[in-house]
Amino acid sequence: MEIVSKTNAPKKMICIDIEKEMQTSEGRNFLRVKTTVQPQELLCLFGHSGAGKSTLLRILTGLTKPDKGKITFGDEVWFDSAKKINLSPQKRNVGFMFQDYALFPNMTVEKNIRFAQKVLDDIELQKLLKVFDLQELRQQHPHKLSGGQKQRVALARALASKPNVLLLDEPLSALDWEMRQELQDEIIKAHLLLDSITLLVSHDMHEVEKLASKVLLLRNGKVITEGKPVDVFKTMITASAHK
């Protein structure tokens, strides 16, 4: 299916330089991240449980506040501890897709998507329904949908607000291998439709190699390395072999 990208999307980078104390299963730890995410990049956060991947996503949405540091999107300051700036999630205009999709059970597919629109736009709604193959499901409620169908609705809803940045926290983790393979293409659709920045948390190396243009490898809250998937995983495997 042809994807028409949001050509007027702002071509801006995210600059991150933050610290945050975390409570993990292994005790207290600190998340320290200093990196940039380029315009139109699909960045994957990769690492073991407790490494800080989901915490970093929540920090970018504005749901979790860092202890100190600065986050900017282009010339817009999202967070600056020195200047006491901390924009709300609404002002950051970020699309966030949770692991459990968090669809409203009392709303139809169409109403779930429409709810996220800042301005009601039937043309945009029809486009999202078409891109994610949801036209025939538009009047269904979430409890009647399969896991893959719920995932497509959640992606469409995340894009309905026309976000500057799309954040996906292990969106395929609850699905079986065959369904994961199929729905990876849906994530690519969403990223192309957004035509800006997407950040994805995943534990699946093959998934990351297929989707990501860049990987940030986190371990115990620290960035171990970053770069193209093939280079990061080669370094990771080599390091493990020499232990």
C-alpha cells in the first residue's frame, strides 16, 4: 500500500542529556543518557530488563521527570532542570503506544482513533482506517478484536494527534512470532506516515535489524554503544564471546 507521508512534518532532532534515579529489581540504579536522535530516524532502545529503556520513553513523553538535565526538540525545550522547565505531555505532542495498547473498551475502533484527534478530521480518520486496514472493523469494540487488530488500532490512534514523535514500548511483545513478523510492517507504515522520529523498545534482535536505522544499547542505565543495528550487535556479540 502506498503511504503518503506528512510532508509538512517538522524536520527537527531530539537532543537528550539527562539523569534519573531508578528502582530496579537489582536495587537502586541511575539512568544516564546523552544522545541525539536525527530527523526521520527510527531509533531502537535495546537492552536487558531494568536497563532504563521504558523509563527513557516515559521521560520523553513527560510522564516521568528526570532528576536533572535537558531535553530539546529542535529549538523547543521540553525539559531543563536548571531553568525549571518541564513541558506537559500535551505540549510535547508525542504519540505513545503502551505495551497493552490501552484502548478504551467502551469505544468502537473509530471512536478510539477519533478520540486522539486534536481537531476532528474525517478525511484524516478515513486515511488512518485505510492505511491500517481497519475499515471493516470501525464499529467493533476492542474485546472483539484479535491482538494484531488491537495493535493496528493502537498505532492508528497514536498517529491521530499528528504527533511530532512516536514512542513505542515493546508494541509486539504479547504476540506470537508469525503475527510479530506481519505487524512489523505496520510499524514501518506508521513511521513513514509520521515522517518524523520514532523510538521503539524491543528485545528482539531480528525485529530491530528489520526496523531500526539506529540502535541505542543500554546496560544498567548507561549507554554502552550506539549506531547501526549490524554494528551494535556485532560489537555486543564480540564482547560476550570474550568474557
